Amino acid sequence: MTGTMSKSQIQKIFSQNEAYLSLIIVAYSILVTSLNPSFLSFENLLDLGKSSASMGIMAIGVFIVLLSGGIDMSFTAIAISGQYIAANVLIASGVDNIYFAFLISCIVGLGLGAINGLIISYFKIPTFIVTLGTLNVFHGILLTVVGTKAVNSAQLPDCFKKFGATNVFALVKPEGGSYGLSIFTVIFIAIALLTWFILTYTQLGRGIYAIGGDMEAAKRAGLNIFNIQFFIYCYVGILAGIAGVLHVSLIRYSNPTYLVGSELSVIAPVVLGGTRITGGSGTIIGTLLGVAMITLLNKSLILIGLSSFWQEFFTGIIVAISVSLSSYQIRKNMMI
Amino acid sequence: MFDHYVKHSRTTILFVMMLGAFIVMSIFLPDKFLSLSNFQSIASQIPEFGFLAIAIMLAMLTGGIDLSIISTANLAGVGAALILTRQLGDYGEAYIIFLAIISAIGISLLCGFINGLLIAYIKVPAILATLGTMSIFSGIAIVITKGYGIQGFPEKFLYIGSGTLFAVPMPMVIFIVCILLMSLILNRTSFGFNLYMLGSNPTAARFSGINNRGILIRTYVLSGLCAGLASIIMISRVNSIRPGYGSAYLLQAILVCVLGGVDPSGGYGNISGLVMGIIVLQILQSGFNILSFSPFFKNVVWGLMLIIVMILNFYSSRYTQKVRSKLKVE
């Protein structure tokens, strides 16, 4: 029945969604700024862009998975595996090069993602169950085989710290010191553009939308479901690997128990951004707006006088409300 | 006729697995595994975890899943703990215990009802609805307790978790009564029948006059109730509650359901299979404890088992289909 809905109608609904979300972001920023004027400074905005990059890159991965009608719970384990293994290899080998760190982390991510992809596409097991299993397997193997000891700031190779402080351009503050646009934000935007390009202009990307919309129809249209699903989970793995390196460069500390358990805070921005929860439609702009909204909320809870204990509650409320709205919209459209 | 055979072969396989696990443990760890204290500890751990597994199974039978059970148990436990430690007013001991149990059950029913509303009326996919409410419920528990634990309950309340009735641990008695009731509900009531119908084909169920929404709501309320019962036993056994307590149970509960032959896409699974799955897992668990495996390594084993069981199910259903089509030809 949804198939009869014309394309312009879908676009209308989702551009509406994004417009609402932008409006909410602006209104919320004004509210927070009126409570705490230091919030809406250019410096703070650039800082938000930097600290949201790692979460945002993982969110793009989750976005693609949701688009294809699946769900991934294991990306946090992949990100922390990539990060922790890269940090340890760099220390052990003495090579102090950030490109090498990215290479290792992405290879780990690709390998683990490929395992997910193979199991899901070959055995047709529900994606939630596979990735819940691999979440525990990947993380458990990391902690058992590689180690449980955190790499502290003194041990961490300098390239991570240098990379974390790299700015594309720098501005000097009137009271001294400088700030600028972090390379993190640039990488984040580049990945968003690349993903947008793949989804919009390649056959593979259209295939992702197609299997999310109707798996059976996509199969009959002659799409290679196996290849598409395999690609999706490999891509998510690589993105998680990149996010892992950004994460350690930001906090200058690699603890193998970090990140795992925060899956929902990455899924939240994606569903908030209007990605249809049963797959098949959603836009990357929506996901980026979702990331912006969740980052704003997390950073401002303390500014508006609520303790950080409220964070989990708010994340849950946001997920529940946005999936409810999305489901309600789908039903309304089906009735028309 | 053939379906009957398949159903029974599955139960037989599980029974053999259970026996196998038991024999292997007995041969390799005779003095530590085959001891009364070990069996008592197994028997006292099965119930809290078994209730959570039943909660997941009920949701799975409808083709959904309930990820919020641990958070529901936590929130119900925090509610009961506040009353038990007299933070909400001082009354007589018996009255406080009664009130605590009632409020734990009430909270868990309410949590289940919220899940049911989201899933049945707003038609949110169960996985995302319960993922959201999972965060909401545990978020409330964290805000109430500020992340700290609550401990020190009245002596008489601890009897539920650590007392014995004719040498059988009290939680086990409660659990046995509940699984008997539950299999009665699933196998002998119209609600149970409709639940299976809804799980195997929701559209067909609706057109045969089944009130799908009502069934879904009741299922998630029942699932919440099981989580509440698990929470009462849990806080009484360890004499404390802390938000996040028991989070490792989620993976294990899903594993037990799959192991016990519950189909995650709905419509198939029974209590006897689930109970055998629980026993297999618990035997392995006690073996791992004796061998002092780290919790991380246990998670590796549980995760691997979950995937392997699903892969085996994939092959067995393929085989069944082949045999079935052959039978048709003949």
C-alpha cells in the first residue's frame, strides 16, 4: 500500500520532518543561550562539531543499517576493538603515525563487519540477534585476548594527541589562546558526503533503499541481496573503525570497556532524524540534524541545571517519541 | 503427523543436550559439580533468570521482543527497595513487605502496559519501542537512586530469596508454581491459543476475529509481570538493588529462548523447551564458575552459542522443508 505513494509525497513528508527538527534545534539553542549566554559562541559551536564527530560517524553507519531494514548492536564493540588494537600495535611497534593507526583500525573494523555481513546475508538470521551475539563475542575476545588494561595518556603515542589537536584553520581569541575548525569535523562531513553520494548516485545505494523498502520485491527485481547486505555491514565496520580512532584522539585515553553499552545514544539521533524504522526511507540530512540535536541536549543538560543522571532518561524519551511519531506517520499514510 | 514428529524430535534433542552437559560436567568436574551445595546454588539462580527468559519468550511468541525486561526489573526493584528501607514512611514490618511486593508488581505491570500501548496501538516495532522504554525505565531508576545502591531489607523479606521449603530453595518453589501456571495459560486458555495464532500470522489472526491489540497488550503486561517477579526474587536474594543490576541477563535470556526452540519470528515455542534450555545454560554456567572463567570469556561463549544455535536452526528448517516437500510428492 505504501508502494502507491508517489515519490514527491515521501519527499514532502521528510523535508517536513527535517524542517521541524531544524526548528526545534534553533528554538532549543535560543532557550539554552538565554539561560547561559556563553553557550552560543562560535567557539562552542566548533567544539560541538568536534566532539560529536565520533558519534556522528557511527550514526551514519547505523543510518545505513536501519535504511536496509536491519539493526546493528555490535558497532560499538567494533569501534573499541579497532581503537584499542590500533593503540596497542602502535605502542608495540614503535611506529608513531596516525595513518597507520587508521589503517589498522579500519582493517579490524572491516574484518569484524565482514563477519556480521556474512552471517546475516548467508544464514538470514534476524540482524538483531546476530549483532547482539557478535557484540558480546567481539568485545569478549578483545578483553580476553588483547587485554583489559587501559592505555593512559602518557603511554598513548603522540600522533593521536597531535591529530586530536589538529585544526584546519585557527582563530585567535581576544583574551589569548586559539581555537578553530577541527579536522574531526571535516572527516565527519566528508564521510557524510561520501555516504550521500553512494546512496543517491550508485546502483548499490539504490539497492540499499530497495531491500529496506521491500526485500521480496528487491529480490524479484534481480538485485543481489547477498552483496548489498555484505557491503552494508563491511561499510559500518570501517566507519566504526574510523570513529574509534577519532574517539581515542579526542579523549587521549583508550579504555577497552568504553563505548560498549552506549549503542542507544547512537541509534537515537538516527531515529530522531526521521529514518523510517522499518527501512526503505530516510535522509542523511535528517541523521546529521539528529546528531546535532542529541549533542546539543547532552552538552546542555548541565547548563540548564539538570544532573547527568537525566541523560539516559532523556535519550529513552527521545527514542520513544520519535519512533512513535514515525510509526504514526506510516500508519496515517497507509490509510490515505 | 509430520509436524508432530518435528516438534518431538526437537524436545528430544534438547533433552539429550541437557543430559550430555550434565554427564560431561560430572565426568570432568566430579567432586565440585556433583555436590549438594552446587545444586542448591544452581536451583537458587535458575528462578530470577528463568522469569526473565519467560518474559522474553512471551514477546518472541508474538514475533516481537522485549528488551526492557532488565530495566523493568530494576525499576520495580528500586520501588520495592524504597518502601522496604522505610524511605517512604514507617509502618509495621509485615505491612511494609506486603506493600513492597505489591508496588514491585504494580510498577512492572505498568511498564509492560506502556510497552504494550506503544507496540499494539502506535504500532512501533517491538525492538525499537522496548529499546526506548529500556532507557526510560532505567533512566528513572538512576534518577531516583542517583546511581547508588539501596541495601538492608527486613529479615523476613529475605526469606523469599534465600529461605527454603522442605530443603527446596524458596525461589524455586515460586518458579515451579509460575511455570505450571504459565504453561496452563499458554496451552489451555483461549488467550494462549490466540497468542500463538497472532505470532504465526498476524493478518490471518485478525481476519479470524482475534483482537490482536488486546492480545499484544496482555502479552507485554504479562512479560512485565515476569520481570517484576524476577526483581522481587533478585533483590531479596542479594539484599540490595542497584540500577544496572542483572544487565548480563539480557543476552542469556535471549540465548535460552533460542536454545529452547522459541522462534524469534513468532508462533513457535513452549515452556518445556524453555525450561530445558535454562537448565542447560545453568549447568554450563556452574561449570564455567568452577573453572573460574572471566565474565568476558563467558560472554564470548554465550554470544557464539547464540549465533551457532541460530545457524543450526537455519539448516534444520531447510532440511525440514526438503523432507516435507518430498513427503508431498510421495
